[in-house]
Amino acid sequence: MAQIILTSLQELGPLFTLDFSSIRLTAAEFEHLCRDNQDLRLELTSNGELIVMPPTGSKTGLRNASLTRQLVAWAENDGEGVAFDSSTGFTLADGAILSPDASWVRRERWEALTEEEREGFAPLCPDFVIELRSHGNPLKPLQGKMEEYIRNGAQLGWLIDPLKRRVYIYRTLEKVELLSDSATVSADPLLRGFELQLTELW
């Protein structure tokens, strides 16, 4: 039987976790579950827990649209990779299926996938990921998620906390860097010339 793990709704809002570790959902079963519950954003952890996230609040949606627009515009002009929005799931090497708020994958890695792999939750970790903290969302689980991306092959990750105007920068084999109340953040040299305008998110 699935175990429902709930924490304080004041702390977390409507996000909660279901423990499916005893039955271990397959990638195909998880994909069917997502199709049957399209109003929810679902993720599957490497431990078999199902994370349930209802639609975001309006302000978070506005912020997410801004960062996705900026990344997509740069990627289309640059041409070295492809950008994805928050509805995109990726299957990581540790078995987790996660959906960054925005992400970028080198074109050669994307084009190496089969058409079937592209249609599903692509079996790769993006080279670059962005997570955006929303109101009521605790910071620690997001930091753990960023560490998981790096362990699974992401070369660069940004955890953006608009509530405190901070950006946590994650890189392979480096300590986490913290920017406070900055107007921009640069993704050089991995994404040459990409600079996110943070003032649109604050």
C-alpha cells in the first residue's frame, strides 16, 4: 500500500510525497500516471518516491515564463544545444525522473537519442539545469535536487531563490557559489554568452 508522507502545509503548501518504493514504478508506469494526471507535475525519485506538485502560483508562473523565454531565445540564436521548459521530464542515471524548471542539452547528445527516447522522458541528465524556488517551497529539498543533477552529469546548475534574491550556482567538482541581490548571472563558459536577467524574476 502506498504511504503518504505529508509535512506542514504552511511550510510546503500543497506539495507532498507518496512512497512507492515497495512496488517500484517503472518508467512506463510513471509515464502513464503522468498522462492520467495532467493537471499535476509529477517526479519520481531514485528511491521510488512519487513527488506530487500541483500547478504553480501565478507569480511563480510569470517568473518561470521569463527565465524559460530568456534561455530559449539564447539557445535558438546560439544553436549549440536545445532548451526545455518546466514540463519536461528526464530519466537520470540513478533512476530518478525529474523536471527542472528550465534546462539545456548539447545538440549532439539530444540528436544521439532515438525518436522514441525523445518522445518519452529522455534518458539523460541535462548539461544545464535551473530550479526556481516558489513561495512556501523549502530550500533544503531543492538543494538536494541540485546536488542530484550534478551527481548525474549536469555541468552547471542554478537554484534561484527570488524570495531572498539569491542564486546558488552548482558546478561539477566545485563548491556551491552564492550570488546575492545580483542583476544578472552568467552561464559562461558552458553556455557562451548566456546571461540571465534576474531583475525580471525579483
